Amino acid sequence: MAQPAPLMPKATAVWLVEHTALSFDQVADFCKLHPLEVKAIADGDAAQGIKGLDPIQTSQLSREEIEKAEADQDYRLKLLDAKVRLPVAKRKKGPRYTPVSRRQDRPNAILWLVRNHPELKDAQIMRLVGTTKSTILSIRERTHWNAQTLQPMDPVTLGLCSQIDLDLEVHRAAKEKPIDAISQGATLLPASETTARAREEEEPTEKKPGEELNVDAVFAKLKQIGGTKSEE
């Protein structure tokens, strides 16, 4: 199981960079940050104005653990077990919260979902990108105020939802509304059906006992026809 990140990882990284001799990789591994981000913190290019958080006072690290990591650059810091276990917050039902910086991208994401996954219901699109039903309707009917400049963009790429959530909603929609086979065009028949037809064509059909050819009746009929012609 992966080690969880400490409380306030950037503030913890600021303190570790300022008060210890740990390498950037060690700080990044403990705080779950990228080493380049830790380097930017050390250079003063990132986390400006963030006050460092002492992980020793918050019982996240011990002084002995830090000294051990300073002596060995390959050693990775281990988070101390929390004395108090906080309950996991349950996810509330309702539309997904979208950051303010991403809200302008929602119409493009809705247009992408409508075009690429028409099987999705409005409620599913609302859960994925955190929008309203009226906005979805306006984009479907091309009555949105910015409809002329909208461009379909993948909501996963925009960061509005995860690929797992999108795949889950698409799978649910496919279960509720299976795709019609006729709309998909001609499809291959099962092997059992095609082989059965081939056998039927190859094997000669057996005649019923009553359907056998009666030779005597045929000759008698021909004689009658010949006799009538000669009399004429």
C-alpha cells in the first residue's frame, strides 16, 4: 500500500528544504511532489508566501527519522502512524464541483460528450462535468450563446473528470440502452450458424417414400401420348 501524503505537503516541503539537508528526491517522495517542484521551492520560484510546517511538531516525522535520511541519500522518509484516525469523508451525491478556472471549458466538454457519446443521459453529463440540464439542452440544440465558437474537447484532458468516471458512465449507458444491431450495419453470423447452413447445402435431401419415381407409370403415360398422336 502506498504511503499517504503528509498534511499540507507544500508547507511541509518548505520546512524540510529550509531546516534539513535532505535531497530534493527525498523531500519530493515524502511530500508526494515532483523533484523539480521541490527544486523550485528551494530556488524561491514556487510556494512563495507559504509558511513552513514543522512535521515534527505535527507528529508526522521524528528527529531520528530525519537524521537517518540525512545520513543516507537513498533512504526514504516514513510517515509516522497518526495517533488519531479521522473518518473518511463520504462523497456527497450531486453535480461535481468544478474549479472556477475550469468552468469556461465546460461547454466544450459537453459538446464533446454529446457528439462522441450520444448514449449518455443528461444526468450522467451533469455528474461528469458539473453542469446544468438547461446548458446541456442549449448545446444540443445549438442555442447556446457561444455556440459558434465552441470546440469539442475531451473532459478528461481538460481535467473536469477522470477517465475511470467517464468509462463507468459510458458502461452504464451501454447497459441501459444497448446499441441496435441494425443501425450498426451487417455483422458476421456465428460460426455455429454458418457451419450448419454449409452442412445442409452439402448433404443431399432425403426423399420421402411417397416421393420416389414410378417408372411404370411414366412409360404408360408416354405410350398414351404416343398413341393419341398416331391416331390423329
